[in-house]
Amino acid sequence: MLYRFEDFALDSERRELRCKDDFVRIEPQVFDLLTYLIDNRKRVVSKDDLIAAVWGGRIVSDATLDSRVNAVRRAIGDSGETQRLIKTLPRKGLRFVGVVQEQEAPAERAATPPPAAPPARIGDSIEPLPAAALPLPERPSIAVLPFVNMSGDPEQEYFVDGMTEEIITALARCNWLFIIARNSSFAYKGKSVDVRQIGRELGVHYVLEGSVRRAGDRLRFTGQLIDATSGTHIWADRFDGEMSDVFELQDRFTASVVAAIEPVLQLAEIERLKHKPPASLDAYDLLLRAQQRVNEFTDESLAAALRYLEQALAIDPSYAPAMALAAFCYADRRRQGWARDPAAEAAEGLRLAARAVEIAKDDSNILWMAAFAVWMLAQDGPRARDLAYRALRLNPNSSMALTIAGWVESHLANHDKGIELIGRALRLSPRDPREWMMSTAMAAAYVYNGQFQEAVPWAENALVQNPRNNSARRLLAASLASLGYSDKAAALIREILKIEPDLTISTLQARMSYVDDRVWKTYSQGLRRAGLPE
């Protein structure tokens, strides 16, 4: 069938698009999308219709779909603002509204091929020639594609490109990530390329894509994280704000993306590891297995995590991430009262933390884990605070560095600062799988300042997410007792003593000797009211 509209002719049989006598270069998927819109021009075509027809029902991100629609518009000289040929109906879909004449394509044609296309350049909307697949790095690897300007205003292109560059720069601070440089990512600007092909060509496991849309004085940023090996979605979010606060909004979006995808990527890496044969595990794989057991947060799982980390260090004795995570495990065991030999475990944890910082002093994740270990095992609040702030200078968007820094500040009686830092962590990563730690830290900050009413919901939230979290249970018991709910507080103390039968006010004080005297007085009074033995 030959479709004619304005100066264009689309031949569905020969898969050609011409403008007057000139051939228009158009990639196959974009051609299919245009053909489908024209074929179904008598109705509104939904997003699901397009995905079923053009992508065969595969999972496709909004940004990918938007980029293909924009490529169709560019091919036929349409505009996102005027929508002369393709009309967007909000929350409904698309409709081809141009006047179309149909005719049967001639059976015989001159065998004149279209003119040879010049070499592809950055910005051409054609697929590059297939490139040899690059090997995937050992650590998580990611490419940030140029964000799509959905505003229909070419003047906004500089701003959208700047957004992409900001995210690349922020992710580059995460030493555990392999991040593709800006120039390589921007080679795909304006092109419609399957993320799986991008993953092969750049040698990355994950792709981050997104879009920026302006409507009047409102801005909307969207971001999607995709597994480039399978094309499946891992994470997506959107952020809205006023154009008057554009730079604040840009900073907030960048910070939120970086903070959100860190834990998501870690969980995705752990899931990927499940499909790897045990015989082929290397030090990085063992680190991931250890992290999975740490996330389970039981006495047995932390012990298993330490065994995996010992194996990783036997393979690579200088593997700083394994050292730091082991130190973190020893610290968590002490905090929960699970340490078998507290003195020996403290010595080993501090040795590993010091060595990890010595090897990787510019790695934010290493520093906040070391800060936690120094805080719990050496009971050195000022030193722990210093390490946590060093982690934040390297990566201001690390939700865990913010949490540890805020937690330490609250123990040193700097309650307002602690609440501010932990609040930033929760704002940056509101769906973090480690949110129970953030909620526990926030509950502590309020309890230590005598704000028991404010502490209760945070402690309860921490326990809902992690029922094995005895720190939150102690904070909740102290808060409820101080508020006069003696029976509920006493029930919590009974639960605590089932987990830690030898726990008393004096043993807990020895474990928390790093806290400010005012903090301990407020906290211990609440625990006494709840019925914790002396």
C-alpha cells in the first residue's frame, strides 16, 4: 500500500518513505511505528497498542517510546508543539490526523536504488552498524544516555544535556561503579537504539535513560534504569517542580537518581549472581553473596557473610570492599548483642576497617562502613564522625553516609544536625531497602533529645521493615515507657530479653560508652521505666 500525505509518500511494501523525490532515511522500528499510526488513523492509538504492534509486547520504557515517536515526528517534519500530523491526547495516546490518500503500490518500479547515505554522524537518526560486543567489567557497569527533550523547544536542549552530564559526574563519584564517559554516551544522542545493543557496544550491564518535559512554568524529570542484557526495567521515578527553581530541582533530581539507584543496583547484582555457577565465583561474587546475607540480618546470616568475606580475602588479600563489609558485620553483631567474643571481634573489625581506609581512602562506601565500625567497635564518636563526613565529601548523595553521619551526631548530643542529615538521606532515597536503618537512626535522634512522641512512628516503621532490629525495639520501649504506656513497653522488654537474655542497663551502657552523658541519661531512664534490669 502507498500512503500519500502532504509532500510525503510511504510505501509499506518496499518500506520506503519519500519527501517529494527525496528518500527519507528512517530506522525500521520508527518506520513500523509510523505505518501503524497511519493504518489506524481513524482511532486513538494507546501506548499498549504501540508496544504490542511494534515491540511485540516486550517491556518498553516511556522514554524509549517517546524517543521513537519523536523520531517519527522528525522524519515527517512534525512538531511536538504544533502536532500538525500526529496529535498527542494526554493519558489517551496518539492519533495520526494528517489527510492521507491510499493507493495500491505499482507492481513494477524502476530499479533505481536510493542514493547512498553518507557516513553516520552523531545525531543522525539511523542505527549504527553492529559493533563487536565488549566484555562486561567485573564491577557493576552503567551508561547514562542523553536525556530526551520532551518540551518541543530546541532552546531547552542545552539544559537537558546538562542534566545528563550532572548525573554522569555524580555517578562517577561512586567508586564501586564502572561509569561510561560522557562522550561515549552522547554518541547515541538523537538515535533510536535498543538498550541491549547499547549494552553490547559499550560493554555495560545497565543503562539509565530519561526525559525532561516543560509545560509552562512546570518541569518534569523522569528516569528509568534498565538491565541492558535483558531489556527489563529495574527502577523508574519522576520528579516535578517549578521552572523558577530549576537549578534546585536539577540538583534534587540528580541527587535522588544517584541515591536511589545505588541500592537498587546492588540488589540487581545480587539477583544476577544467583544464576552464576558456584565453581566460577570470584572475590566480587563472594562479596555480593556476603551482602545478600547481611541484608537478611540475623545472627546466622551475619556469620555466614563473614565466612564469604574470608573466602574473598583469601582470593584477593587487598580487596578493600570485602574488608570494609567485614568490619561493618562485626560492628552490627556488637550492636545487636550477637558477638561471640566481643573483644576479639572488635580488634579484627577495627584492623580490617583501618586497612580498608588505607587502601581505598577515596571510596565513599568504604569510608561510611569504616565509620560505622569505628563507632561501634572502638566507641570513638569523633573519629567515626570524621570518616562519615569524608565519605560525604566524596559522595554527597550517599544515603548511607548521611545516615551514619546523622546517627553519630545524635549520639554526640547534636540532635538537630542528626535529624537534618537523616532526613536528607530519607528524602534522597525514600524507597531504599535499607530504610529500616534510616528509620532507626531517626528514632534514636528523637529519643536522645527527649522527643518520645516523635520517635515512636520511626521506631515502629523500622520494626515493620526489619522485625529483628533490636535497636529499634529498645528505642520504642524507652519511648513508650516515657509516654506512660507501661504495659506496651514491658511487652517489648520481654521480646528484647528473648533475643538478648543477658542484656541489662549496665551491659548496654558498656556497649554504648561512646554516647554523650546527656544522651545516655535520657535513654537509660526510658529503659528503666520500661523494666530493663539494672
